[in-house]
Amino acid sequence: MPVAPRRRARPPKRKTRITIYLDDEVLDEFRLRAERTGTGYQTLINAALRTRLAVQEASASPA
């Protein structure tokens, strides 16, 4: 009897879909930067948030 090929296990979910309201000017700027760089605007927003969190965490850490 033939054996069915194994399916790949799904990778763990790493992102969550949300709804967020942004100022039009903020969204326009991210879309413009995305167009210039060839990167998705949501990817740029995520990167900006990660950078901000890292800076905030670094400044809160005792030296």
C-alpha cells in the first residue's frame, strides 16, 4: 500500500492581525517610504514600533 507524503507542520504563528487607526499623514508617510524602498508599509510600521520599544527599553534599563 502506498504511503502518503508527509505534510509540513505549520510554523508557529508569529504575527497577529489587528485593526489600528492612524493619522492620515502618518499612514501616507509610511506608504511613501514603502514605495521608495520596495518594502511593505505594514512591515515598516512594525519595524518602527520595534525600534521604539527597543530604545525605550534600553533607556529604562539600569546602567
